[in-house]
Amino acid sequence: MNFGGEWHWEILVTASVITTVPMIILFFIGQRSFVEGIATTGSKG
């Protein structure tokens, strides 16, 4: 992203945030369901 010899940091930061935030959200959603699945399986005895 080097336009005319200068870096546009706002574009790089925006692209990084747009790429990272959905992965973090999916991680937390998946982590919660994974832990609930283990807890439910362990309590069925």
C-alpha cells in the first residue's frame, strides 16, 4: 500500500481491524459453545 512513496497507515490499520474483528468474534462464539458442550457432557453421568 505504498502510493507515491508514502504509506497510508489509516488504510493499513482499517484493513487490519476489518480482518481481525470477525475472527475474534467467531473465536469467542466458538469458545463459549465448546465449553458449554464439555460441561453438559460431563454432567450427564
